[in-house]
Amino acid sequence: MTKAATTKLSRMAKAMIETAGDMRRGGLLDSAEHDKITMRVLHPAKAPAVEPVSAEDIRAMREHARMSQAVFAHFLNVTVGYVSQLERGAKRPTGAALALFNVIKRKGIEAIL
């Protein structure tokens, strides 16, 4: 960890990183899990960007997954009406819904099933 990175971290974050390092050395965490923890703490700017998702994109995701609006809504934990409004362009996804659509767009519907 660089000196610049450590000076900006809270004591709690430093302790978490140290514990994660000990767990990795002890074989309790693999390299990928350790990197995931440290990336969250040290490199939040490197997280995938959340991009706007169009109504056509949402419909294409649902149709590609071969799901009805009701089934798609169930897996997204939203209402069927909301999915319908998104697909018509009456509403635009924000917050957690937007982040979830970005995950589906990048990794496919299997990422949330």
C-alpha cells in the first residue's frame, strides 16, 4: 500500500486491510477475494462506471433473457408496472436499479439469478 493511500484511510479501513492481508497469508482468502476487498477501500474510482440505460436496452435485456415483464420484474425486485414504464421510456432507471441494469448489460442476466 502506498503512503498516499494509507494517509487518507480511516483507522477502521487500515485495520480491515491489515486483517484481509493476514487472512490471505493464512490461506483463508484467495487472491481474488483479497483484491476485491482492497479495491473497494483503496480504488473506488476504478469501479465500473454506471452508464445510462435506454428503454430499448432494457427491453433487449429482457427479451434476450427470454423473460416476460413479470418474471423480469420478479428477479429485479421491482413491479411489473415499473418495468413497463422503463421499457416505454416513461421512466428512467436510477440508483440501485440503474446499477443492476449495468451489471446485467456487462455480465448477462445470469449475474443476478
